[in-house]
Amino acid sequence: MTVQPGGKLRLALSVNGEPVETLADGYKTLLEVLREDLQLTGTKHGCELGECGACAVLLDGEPVLSCLVLAAECHSRRVTTVEGLTDDGALHPLQDVFADLGASQCGYCTPGILITARALLDREPNPSRDQIKDALAGNLCRCTGYLQIVEAVEAAAARLRGNS
Amino acid sequence: MKPTIPASAVIGRSRRRVDGRSKVTGQTRFADDLSLPRMLHCKLLRASVPHARIVGIDTARSAAHPGVHLVLTGSTFPIPYGVLPVSHDEHALCQDTVRFVGDPVAAVIARDEATAAEAVDLITVEYEPLRTYADPADSLRFPEPRIHEYGDSGNVHKAVSLQFGDVDGAIAGADHVFDDVFFFEGNTHLPIEQHATVAAKDPDGKLVVWSSTQTPHYLHRSLAKTLQMPAAHIRVIATPNGGGFGGKSDPFNHEIVVAKAALLLDRPVKICLTREEVFYCHRGRHPVLMRFRTGVTKDGRITGVDLQTLLDGGAYGSYGVASTFYTGALQTVTYDIPTYRFRGCRVFTNKPPCGPKRGHGTPQGRFGQEVQLDKIAEKLAIDPADLRLNIVAPPDSLTANYMRIGTIGLADCVRAVVASSAWKDKHRKLPYGRGVGLACSSYLSGAGLPINWNDLPHSGVQLKLDRSGGVTAFCGATEIGQGSDDVLVATVAEVLGIEPFDIRAVTGDTDLTPVDLGSYSSRVTLMMGNAAIQAATRARDLIAAAVSRKLEIPVERLAFAGRRVFDRESPDRGVTFQEAVCIAEAQCGTIGTTGSYTPAKPAARYKGGGVGPSPTYSYTAAVVEVEVDPETGWIVVPKVWIAHDIGRSLNPILVRGQVEGSVYMGLGEALMEEQAFRRLPARLSNALVHKFPSLLEYKSPTFLEMPEVHTDLIESMDPSGPFGAKEVGQGPLLPMMPALANAVYDAVGVRIDEVPVTPEKILKALKLKADGKPARVGPAAFPDNVPWPEALMVTPPWEGGDGRASNEPERKSKRKAEAGIEATAGVRS
């Protein structure tokens, strides 16, 4: 990471498996760099204060709230956003069952929930219902009442276990 | 007799919604996801004081700040607007008065958001403080200074009084009279998407506005009015809303500001509100104080209801006149109420304006009525479910206030939740600390009259079919997450015998789509659905006639199914749907059809009767179970049983989502959500401010608080609904708050006669109980200084009335009178 004349940072990071270089203002959060500089608008924002979970992304495989992470902290690190969930053009099982089982209504909180659920399933392939609720407790959804989301995560976990 | 549910290929099948893939891949383009070349960014300066005259604004330093392109103040926006014709009381930027902390005073347009924010801080405003009205008591006590120069009197925005039959005689002659006061605290929509708008001049020089709005048509009208431009030169595109719940139903100041800025600068301008600003937009649930005086016979039948409601409207009109009527409009649609008096009053206060939130005006009165029914059942020693079953309003009837009921599945709903919850084994039988409560509700499937009174359709659909075999469906309806695009394509697919995936939906675009009044009032499925069926039926008839001529099959024998058009009697004889469209295009030329929907004229003809009529009403019953810790007052809801009269379930997976989402939002209101205010300390400014304009401190339920929900859908096949369907987006929210309060009473024997029901209130009530005092927490009394007008006297239908008031002054002209009165109809969340 180098500081350019005018205070911009030259960042090199991996986004959804691809190397990315960008010049970013030093004050910018990872959320702002993703959305505004890299045009990856799949990641959403509901508060920009770490309160709603809509901006969750994976940083080196761990879920983080991208509104609370400075882009400068992400130099040389791996970022996965909702755009990186698909595999060779096929929906991730979480995406597939979310669409089929009504787990996404307006779709605004969905990217953050998918990312957080993906992190859960990466570390716990067979989560209990309580583990799913705990993992997602920081993600607010105003549409669904959460139940179809929990069921979709369970269904995706089952499908992933069947495939592995 | 159970209705017959016809066999359908698409309707009634649980399917992935048409926009499902777009949402799970993050590809749905919300307003803030849009970015245009040369785009600038806007920030608003908002009032820091609740009520004041603007003595001076100095924008010089702000305008000189590097990167600033434009600074605007109220002088650019002299023309008022508002969603209801009777209350055009807003300006895009304040003129000479600010009316709440958060009212927009100035706007900066700069190269980026950070620069705009810096420049906003460089504007100085000199204020001359005016008296702050913190609540309705203030507003009723002090008529001067007025928050607005219009309204019924002083700071009373609207006071209405309606009487249907001899309610005083009916209550006097009752075996028992119940007189209860309730309070419902205000709360807000809290959509996770913050409002955002992008405006630009298109290459032709016309205005384009993309916005997270539920009502592009009303925004279109407001832009034409405030910018003094022909509506035909303005294009409003409603981007998919990241949740609405009524909070994006008003035309907003920020939308008008960026539109004007884009015109002045000839560059695209974007604004995205912060979460704090979303709390200032508000238009959420009105705080309502209410008094129910109800006469009942000893067997639990209602003889009359005398209802008074007092609404804290906040600083502007919004939908408030309609909200006021809605606090009293639907009680009679639920239960048999032979005589009725409703008095409602909305006052202005110096807080963000209230408006339509999911259930619009009806949840507050519903809470009072359902808790009072629980008290009535207790006193008369009747099971609360049986009490309600005995008074369910009759089907195919006119109510005392001239609402026309069609099908009513409420009794089936009550029986369903009684059975599923094992109510009879639980009510008054669970151990101390555990309890169950029951409540019912009804809601509109779209308002019967439009906001802007006219004879035009409420919803229009156009179809384009061509030789590709593809179908495009155009409609002004707005996708706010509820699945309206899915309803549109599903209804067309069902009629044409093709799959939803074969159809492209183009919606919410005032240039491309015929007008639909918007996603509010639970109107879209019924109104757009009927328009879509008409358009699709016309297309099918046209194709059938062409195929009939070509294949020499009688038209009445042609079937449309499985992407084919074929002879019913000899299914091998036929053509693919694509071939059928080609045959029709060859014979008739380019194919396009239209459909539209206008509700039947309401029976109510008195002033104010424009609020409440609907093509049909949905019904819901719910049982809530609670566990209350008597030591801490902490409330846990382990399970909810709910049954909803949906008419017909078009896509059960989406219907279930609406029911569970309503249960969730209702429990949030019941237990924790509060749009509350406080005074800053005197050493600061003593200003009245929002207590916690943040997602963290404004408590809403998370995954951890959401209970298990058992849902039964009652299909009553309403003849006025598309394929028999009624609404589901709002009705199931309504019984949650009273059912919870009733369950708390069952658990620990205390009455919390106000929402939210919090641990603090439960502990307070338990302490009162321990001290031998009435175990109740709630408002003490309804004020006696509300300036009620003389009641309009309307004779109920069964006493020979014609829907008119006997003492209503002669209307000047029919057109004008209806414009003023029925303009109040048609609102939702």
C-alpha cells in the first residue's frame, strides 16, 4: 500500500478471487470502496454505523461489517462479496434456496445475510436452529420475519452436505 | 359451505418469485446503486430547533467552498405540495418557519458527499424560537402560535364527528357499559434501505427521477406542481424499494430538491439519506390516545360503540386526514355494531410528521377494541373466542357506517387459531407467568376511492406480445418487496397458459407504464391483478380468434395451457404459444392489449365516508403465547398461531412471507418499537429531539426474538379479487399488539392498556396489584377540551338510511365537494 500525492491510497487486494488495484481516499471504508470505486453495489448499507448487518462481507473468510472497516486495512487481503458467491455462473446453494423459499423479499438485507450465513456454513456445516439464529442475530430484516431465512439456511446446509 | 378452489397451472403454486434471482445475487438495482457520469451529490441542512422563524440564512461560505456547485434555500421552492389535496402544506425547503428538528432548510450540491457535508456545516441560520408543541395536550391548550396557518382551529389539524344511529340510547339501554382509555405509542417503518433519489436531465432535456418511492404517480404529480413543469416532460422511475411499509408513500422534499438541482445544473444529482434522516422523514404510526365506550348485552353482543381518538400528527399533514378517519373506519367491518359514533381529532406538534405505516390508522383503534373485548369477555365470563364468534359481522352486508362487506372468513379464522393453538386447554389454565391472548382484525384490499378524486382507473396494465412468443407486461405498480411484479406476471401467465418466466415485467415507470396509484393501501394484488386479468383475457381472445380461423377449430374449444394453444377435445391439434402469437400477428397486425380496474362506487355518501370503503376486506385472527417473568417483567413470546382470510393464495410462499413479516412487525410494535422524543438539557438548547434516531437504539426484533409461527390460510374465494384473492400485506399485523397485551393479562393478571408493552410497565402494574390498587398501566383519561364539531348524523341502512348525513350542509357542487372530501380516501402503508 502506498500513499499517492493528494493523499489517495494505492490498494491491492483480492476481491471475489480476482486481484484488484485501486486508488482510494484514505477516509473511505471498505463499503465505500466496494460500492463507489469498484462498482460492486451488491453490498448494501442501512446505517453505516455497524447496526444493521446489511454491509457484511467476508474478509479473509471471516464476516465483517464493511462499513466499520477502513479500506486501508484491507491491503493484501481477500474480500468476498455477494457478487462472489456464485460459482462458475451457478448460484450458491444458499442463493438458490433463498430465492426458492421466500427468504428474500425486498432483497436489501439479503446480500449481508447470505454472506453471514456462508461464513456460518463454512465453519459449521450442520448448524442447529439456535446456531443459525445466533450467527444472524446482527442482521436486521424488516420484511420476512426471519423464519423463511432460517429454513433456507437449513435447506442450503443440507444440500451442501449432500454434495460434499 | 366451503368455496371451490379451481385448478390452476400457476395460481396457487408455491414458486420462486420472478425477481428472486436478481435479489439473491445482489443485482437488484436500488436507487443508491445508480451512478451516472458527471453525477453530483446533495446533502440537506436540517433544522436544529423544533419550532422557529428563520430570521436569516447565510450561505456565502458554503457556496464558496471548493467543490460546491450549488446551494439552495427555500426561496427556490415557493410552491407547496403534499400527498393529499387537502393538505398541501410542505415545501421542498422551509420557507420562513421550521416545524421540527430535522425539517430541511437548505441544500448543498457538491462533487461528492463528503464535500457536500462539509459545506452544509458552513451555512449559518439565525432562528427566532417559537413555542414548541411536544404533544397533543400542548396543541389543544395553546392555539397560538399556529404551526400551520390552515386547519380546523388553532393547532387542530382536523376534527371529525360522525354518528350512525341512536348510540347514546343503545349504550344507555345496554346490560353493561365498558369505558376504557388506551394509548398507542408512535413507531416507524425502519426500512433497511435508506431513501435515495437520483435526478437528471435526459438527452432531450426532459427530467428523469429515479427514487425509492412506493408511489411514483404521486411523486410525478408533486414534481409537476412544484417545478411548474408539464407532467409529460417528467419521467419518474420507482426503483425497487428496499422495504417501504408506508414510509416511502409520500412525495419527499429531497426528491424535489435533487430534481430542481439537476435541472439547474444540467448534471445528474444524487441524494441518499442517512439513517438519522430516515427517522426525520418518518410518516410512521401516529401516537393515538383513544376512549372506547361500548354497550353490551349480558350475552356479549354489542349494542353501540362511542369512540374518540386523538392523534399526534407531527409537523405536517401527510396522509393525516385519512389516518384520522381510519382510526374509526373499520371497527364495524369486523364486528356487528348496530349503532356507532366516531370522533377523531388530529393535532399538529413539532415532531417529524406521522403518516401511513402498515395498517394505516387502524392498528391503534384495533388495539383498543380488542383489549376491551378481552375485558368484556372476562367480566361476562364468556370465552374471548366465543364472544367474538358471536359478533362477527355478517357477510354480504352494509355496516352502520355504510362499508360494504363481501366475503368474510373471520369465523373460520377464529376457529382455526382456537384449534391450532389448543386455546381451550390454555386460556386461564396455564401456570402463573404463562398466558395466551386472542385478537382479530380486518383490513382493506385497496381503498375504494382515489386520493385525487377523478373518474380514472386506479390501475392499468398493458401487454405487448410479438412473434418471439415473449410477453411484456407494463404496469405502474411498484415492487417494494411484497412481490407485486410476481403477481403481475403470474396472473398474465395463468390466463395465457404460459410460464411466469416467459413474461417480462416493466413496472413503476411513468413514461413506460400505465398509471397504477402505488404500493399502499394493500391495493396492488386486487387492483393490478384485475387489470392484468382483463388485459390478458383480451390478448387471449384475440389470439384464440386468429388460431380458430387458421386451424378451423371453434374458438370456444381452444385451450391455453403448457405454452400451447390447442383443441380441448383433441389436444394434439394445436400450435405452440409462439406460433399462436405469430398467427395472430399475421392476421391482426401488432398485438397490444390493455386492462384497467376501477372499484365500484362506495355506498357511503356522507362527508368522510370516502375513507374505509374497499372492494373487499381481509380478516385475521391470532393467538399469542407469552412467558412473563414476574421478577423482571421480561416478556418472551414462544409461539404465535395466526389464520388469515386471504380469499385465494396466489403464491403461498410469498403469502406466508407477508403473514410472518406482519407478525414480526406487529410484535416489534407490541414489545419495543417507539418513535419517542425528549428535551435536550437546558444548557444545550432545550430543543425537542428524537430520542434515538439510530437502528441500534430504536429497538426492533432480531432473529433471536422471533417466535415460531403457525399460519393457516383461509381461502374464501372473494368474487371481487383476482382469482379470488384478497390482501395479505397489512391485515395480519393488526391483531398482534392486542393479542400480546391480552396474553400478558392471562399470564400475570395485569392490564397494560398501552403499546409498547414493556417490562417496566409490567413491573409497575404488578407493584400496583401488590399494593391492592387496580393492576393497570395506561392513560388515565381522555381530554375534555377537544373541539369536536357537531356530529354528522347518518341513519344506518337497516333504519332506512341512504348513506347520506341528514344534517350535512348542501354541497356547493358535487365535483368540488367530492374533491375535498373523498380526497381523504385511499391511504395505506
